[in-house]
Amino acid sequence: QVQLAEPGGGLVQAGGSLRFSCAASGSMFRMNNMGWYRQGLGKQRELVARISNGGITNYADSVKGRFTISRANAGNTVYLYLQINSLKPEDTAIYYCNGLVGWDPFASWGQGTQVTVSS
């Protein structure tokens, strides 16, 4: 089960920073990769950051150098974090986390957290 533990989104000015997290419970999350997705208004959901079970990270080109994904395992719970710096208006979206088998999400989607960046 994926639960967004801290809805740390909100309204932020361009150039600002945000950090938010989610908690995913279950051995499947512990054993697999994790990812942060986002979905802008009228757009498809896209994977923006991925972290393997071993800590290897991948980022979409649009967020490289500004987004940092990290994870911490505690028992069968994975705490997933996303640090966003130098926010841009185009980062405005609902952000979701999920577990990944390879590059594919496997859990039901949570509610996500809304991030709005004003120019």
C-alpha cells in the first residue's frame, strides 16, 4: 500500500525549493525500485525520478540537476523523498510515488500532492 505520508506540496514561487515524502508499506516496495511521477493539467503522468533498491538514481532530462530522489528502508516500509530545487512554473503538477518493477509501476496510485509554482 502506498501512502503519501507528508503532503509537502503547495504554492511556491519560482526559484524556490520543496521536499516531500511518501511511505510505502510491503515487501514488494522494499525489494524493488521506487519512483516519483508527476501529472500536469491536461498531460499524461510521467516518471521524473527513479531509485533502485541499491540506490542508483535516474532522472528525466527536464529535472536533472534540480530534483533529488532518495529512499530509506525501515522494516517493510520504504520512505521515499523528493527534493526539488530551482522550481519552475512547468513543475506545476500533482506528484505521486509508486513502486516499480523495472520501469513499470505496480501499486495502486495514491492521491498525490499538488505542487503549484508561481512565476
